[in-house]
Amino acid sequence: MRALTVEKLVPGGYGLARTEEGAVLVRGGLPGEVVRGRPVRRRGALFLEEVEVLSPRPDRYPHPLPPTADLPLVYE
């Protein structure tokens, strides 16, 4: 498992990071964050599982998330 930087948000609430294998979808990853996890190929796409946020954004919502939250981001 190596560190990846989330570039942007994409539909479905995923963060997008890139490796030499291609794009990786990160559930709950926010742009600018550094994450690591286990890449798994599902339905023709690469997803990061067992995600650990190494460098969180300052506006990341503290855990636990409210039950209705889709992204761990503070909304104002």
C-alpha cells in the first residue's frame, strides 16, 4: 500500500487519485488529501479499500459522520 493524492471529486462521492495502473476511486477521499489503502478491481474500475487518511484537509468532518452525510466535509 502506497500513498496517493486525491485530485478531485467525481460522481458518486468518490475522490479520484491516479497510479500507473490508472484512475483509483477513493470513498470519502477529499481533494488534496494523501491516502493509502488496498487497491481492488471491481466492475472494471479500481477502488481503494481499507482507506487510511495520512494527510487530512482542515475542513474534514470529525468522526463519526452524521447518518445523512455523503462526504466527510464540513458544510457551511
